[in-house]
Amino acid sequence: MGEKAIKTAEELLKKAFKDDIEKSSLPVNQIKPLAPIAHPPKIICLGLNYRDHAAEQNARIPDEPIIFLKPHTTIIGPYENIIKPKLVKELDYEAELAIVIGLKGKNIPVSEARKHVFGYTILNDVSARDIQFKDKQWTRGKSFDTFAPIGPCITTENQLRDTSNLRIRTWVDGELRQDSTTRNMVFNVYEV
């Protein structure tokens, strides 16, 4: 990924529009969006990284990032069904800004972090709260298959220059249940 991938994608889009696109297009209602990235090598998540979420959980704001991983088997498309395991009694959700890394690196200074970001998408961090609280850690309760609906698209880094105040909302059956912005992040996109 990175600049070369973005350039290639732009060239392919230009070619598609130049060619007879009507012969190869479908109405939007006939398309089923898939996850924009299906098998990432790692899904690294941060717990309690929004001040308002920490407050509603009556949790202390962390001094350092609380990191947990999700396996790639948690990823599904944005309109696919989440499968609730039989042993799970309390299912929960959190809309999250997902950062898609395009360039590997370690110990990257905050000032250089943007160069490593390919783009951004939305991820629903689904949790089995009863399992999570029983285990007193987060891995099992957040790692069941289908527990990370993602997408439907990736906005590339060059399209979104300012990530400091992105609005993230969740509706369940038409009811607004989550409404926050990245301004409430404890550790911002580039500090992570």
C-alpha cells in the first residue's frame, strides 16, 4: 500500500471511466459491499481511548494505551450478520475509527506517523461483555468470529488531512446510541 497503490487505483478508475463503464456497472442496490480489507496481518485495538467512553464505564483515563488484538476472523463486511455465540449473554458494540497502516515501521516519531497511514475506515468493535468481565481481560470477549464489521470503504490518507475532530456515531434500529468525535481520544491517531 502507500503512494504507489493510491496512484495505481487512481489510474484504474480513470481507465474505467474512459472505457464504456455502463456495460460493466451495476445499480448500487444490487451491490453487496464487502470488508475493504479482509485479512490484515494484525488488528491492534486500544481500550478506553475515548474520554467520554471511559467516563460512562466509570474507568480511569489510561496513562498509556491499553492494547488488545483481534484476529482477522473477526472481520466481516459492513452489512453482514454478527454471529452471537451461544455462550454469550451480553453483546455490545462500539464504533471506532480504524487506521489502515500502509507502511511498516517501529518506534515512529509522532511527526512521521502520517507517512505510515494508508487510510481510515470504520470498525464496529463488538464485545461479549459478560465474557470480557468474567475473564477480567479483553481478548476472548472481543475475538469471536464476526466481531469486527468494517467498512464499507477506506478513505485514503491523502483525502482526509485532519483527523482531530471526526464524528463517529452508532445507530441501533434507528436510535442514536453513540455520538462522539476523535477530539475525545486520549491518544490521537498519530500518537498510537
